Amino acid sequence: MATVGEILKQAREAKQFSLEDASRYTRIHTRFLLALELGDYQLFSSPVHLQGFLKNYARFLGLPADKVLAFYRREHVFKDASIKKSSRKIFGLLGKWWPPTGKKLGFLIFALFCICFLVYLSFQYHRYAGVPNIQIKRPAMGEIVSTELLLIEGTVSKGVQLTLNDQKVPLDAWGNFSLTVNLLEGRNSFHLVARNNLFGKESSSDLLVFYKP
């Protein structure tokens, strides 16, 4: 069965009117006429507003306004009934499962456990499969020191290998590192690389320190 919008559009096209023509004769903006033809009734501020435009448009197209309004009401009632029917099905399904008892309770607990486990796995995957993070806690970039021995401390993502100027750096179980290096007078540069061999991801960070005895 044709909708109200389809009836209006077919009547307009049969008279070879464009939406602009219809707007000019009816003094109804084209966006409202298009909404009527598409059945997009949310654009109208109220049912009275909608039905007034619908009646005027129908009369302009030579259609019986009362019948068009009756079509609209039946269409509207059918949509409301469909929504209510869908709502009853949803609430009926929920009613079968709530309140959960016996086997239903066990199934819901198992389903919740599975969801939590999948979320945990996803979190761990993104944690370890992502680009490794390097954080140098000390010294600061460009820091000027007066001692030959320099303590470098920081942390990296878990499950990675860390090198400093191509030399492997030992890490504890939490990804923390601490090592002492000898400085040369003047400018000293350090290149740190964190590599996740399992997923082939790596990142790097540079540190610059000046030694002035």
C-alpha cells in the first residue's frame, strides 16, 4: 500500500510540478513539502502543524484532503502499533530472564565472566602489541652535570627489550631501568631503543647531556 508521501509525490509529478513550483503556489517551504513526501514528520513542531500543511498540499494537488488525512492517521496508527509490538517482544524476552534463578543465573554469571575475560584480553593485547613507551625520569634533556658518572633512570613498556647506544639495558619485572654511564667532557648523546620482538614494534628516544667538570 502506498504511503501518504508517495501519494503526494506521484500527484505532484503527474502535474509536472517541481517542489519549487509547489512551494511558490502553496507558500509552504520546500523543506516541509519534501518532508511530507518522505514521511519525515519529525521536522514539524506539532501534529496540528503537520496536518495543516498536509491538508493544504493535498488541496493544491487536487487530492481529497479528508482522505489524505485519513491515510496519514492510519499510517501513524500502524507505526505506533508496530513500535508497541516490538516493545512488548523486548520486555517479554527480558521477562523470561529476569529475575535470574537456577540455570539462568549460572548462565548469566558465565556470560558476564566471558565478557570480562575478553575485555581483559583485548586490553592486554593493545598494551603489549602497541608501540613501546619510553620514559626517561632522570636526567633531564640538555642537563649540565659536573660529575663524570651519570645515572640514567626510566621506565619502558613491559615485554620489550631496551638498548642504549646499541648496548642492551637490563630491566626489572615492571619495566624499570637504572644504569650508570661514563661521560666525556662536553656534549654526550644517548640513543635509547625499545623493541617489541613479538609484534615487531619499536620506538626510540634521545637524551643529550653536557659534562662540565
